[in-house]
Amino acid sequence: MRTIRDFEGKLAGKRVLIRVDFNVPLDKATGEIANDLRVRMALPTIEYARKQGARVILMSHLGRPKDNKPDPKLSLKKVAAHLGKLMGAEVKFAPDCIGPQAEAAVRTLRNGDVLMLENTRFHAGDEANDAEMSKQLSALADIYINDAFGTAHRAHASTAGVAQFLPAAAGFLIEKEVQYLSKATANPDHPYVAVMGGAKVSDKIKVLRNLLGKVDAMLIGGAMAYTFLKQQGLSVGNSLVEADRLDVAAELLAVGKGKIVLPVDHVCAQKVDAAAEVRTFDKEIPEGWIGLDIGPKTVALFKARVRGAALITWNGPLGYFEIDKFAAGTRAMAQALADSGATTIVGGGETAEAVEKLGLAGKISHVSTGGGASLEFLAGDKLPGIAVLE
């Protein structure tokens, strides 16, 4: 895979179009940026290009604009302003990502300047991987750098399409993502432990199948554990169960015999509510109760299994961590990874959010910026946004 380093010494005066992933979470009440991790992770590539004298043009999507129409709430203008504060330099803004306004904004750039284009999803052509939109985006630049791992699993005009028309390479973030996630899928170090959580087995079937052949142990928590426990004939009360995935659970339990470790106790409530009464049950859950976190015995069991590991991957929270009384399992696992001394790789999405919220991201070897992309990589799938750089 080519990287931006391959253009070292050749960027001065060049218009460098960088696909970043600034699809940041927004506060529902204020509309402001709730977490700027993705912006901070893009800084090394942006600063490298600036210092080489490039004229930097950034593009990204934000949210899901209805009918791909411009929506002021999903404008990247606020993100451009925040990036400027982080850099301590002006970030110019173009009110469109293609067409006369974008072209005019690019013409004003001098060496070392940074320009943020408006939300690429304000045009239907982005998600459609429209060749005409790809051409218009590529016409703005001399070189294309993809540093948006969070969208690398999608073949869109701004991720894969534009690479057909410009010299293309990966930024530092994609390079780091590929290096670390490859550790989990190609010749991993042992002992290797995978921790899998989240709500649904169906979201992670391919990942579970792919990793079971590589790991020494797979610890399964979160709501997805109840489909496995139900398959084993245990009572799970009113916990979430995917009845149409019980056969998949049976197959995985057979393949992962001796490797799969399931919860042995459960923190439960009768409804998902911060004010609800909480009880802990061993093994089985009575009718009317919902499993919302792993219990203390499971925490101890899981911590013991990750102790001494050389490599640990973790994807999916182990409970309904948004409510504090159901966050103990997720919190304990994050701390166990931070203290393990192993190479630790945390998947994007909710798992990354949990680690950030707990202030432990700095103690994890790699926190992925891509939820869906990291899952597809761990499943062994080709990612279109990376394939075009190879």
C-alpha cells in the first residue's frame, strides 16, 4: 500500500485532496461536536502535508442528510472551525465540495493553507460512487490521500472513486489502522484473546467465524451473549435473544469448543432505566428480568483470561454502558486491557467511545476510528477504500 511518505519532497505547491473522516458525533441538544477523536486522529497527515508545502484540501461527510440535500445542522463549517483551533491556524471553508464555489476556494490557496470542503453527502453522487462526481472532486487536486478509515469499507465517490483519476496513497491513520488490524488477522501473536460484545450476533457472524480459527480464547459478553446462553438451554429471562441466530450460535459453539467463554453471572433490571432496581443473578436469569451487564464473577473470569495474553482485540461493550450502573463490566475490561502489557486493539464505534469516556484511550495500543470498517477488516473482507491504494 502506498502512503503519503511516497510523495515526500514532492508535495510543495501541489493541491493535495485528503479524504478525512470528520463524521463526528454531535450533541443532540446543542448540535456541537460531542467527541473530536476523529478530528484529532487526522492531524498527523494534515500537518505532514502542510509542512511539506502542500495546498491541503479536506473532504468528508457528516451524518445522513435527508435526500442528500444540504442541511445547516450537518454542515462541516463547525468542524473546520474546531480543526483550526486544534491546529492553531486558519482553516478555510468552501460552501460546496464540487462546482464553481469549490473551484474558486481552491484557487485562493497558497502553500501550507488548509481548506475544508462542504459535506460530500450533500450530493447523492457520493454514496452512489458516481463517476462524474469523482471526476469533479479529482479536478480540484493533483494528488489524493485517503485517511478516512471509518469509510474505507464503502465504495463512494470521495473514497474509492476519486482514486481512479489521481495518484493515490494512504494517510498515516489508515496506515496505522491497517498495521494494527493486520496483527489481529495475519500471523497474530499468542496467547491471543478476543473480547466480543455488543447487542447482536448477526452483526458479527463473519468476525466471530474468522477470529475463532486464530484466537486462543474468545470472551463473549453484551446482549449477544444471551443468544449463546439460550442455545445452551439456559433461562435468560427477557434479555435480548436473536431467535433466528440460535443455529449460528450452535455452530460457533461447536467450532469454538474450549475457546468460547460466556458470562456466568448477570447484572439485571426489569427495564432499561437508570432508576430501575438492579439485581445480580448467577447462571440463569428469571422471567421478567433483562441482562444488562456481566456480573462480578464474569468480570473476574474475563480478567483472568486476558492476563498474560500477548495480543487482545476487543469489539463491542459488555453491557448497556450508557447507564452507569450497567457499565461496570465494560469499565473493568477497559482497565484490564490498559493494565495487561499486551498489544491491545479496540474496535471503533461504541467500544472506542467507551474507552475514550473512561479516559483510557492513551493506554490502549490502538483505538480504531472505524466501527463498521474495523469489523469488516477483522472479518477478512476487502475494504474498497483501501484496495484502491494497493
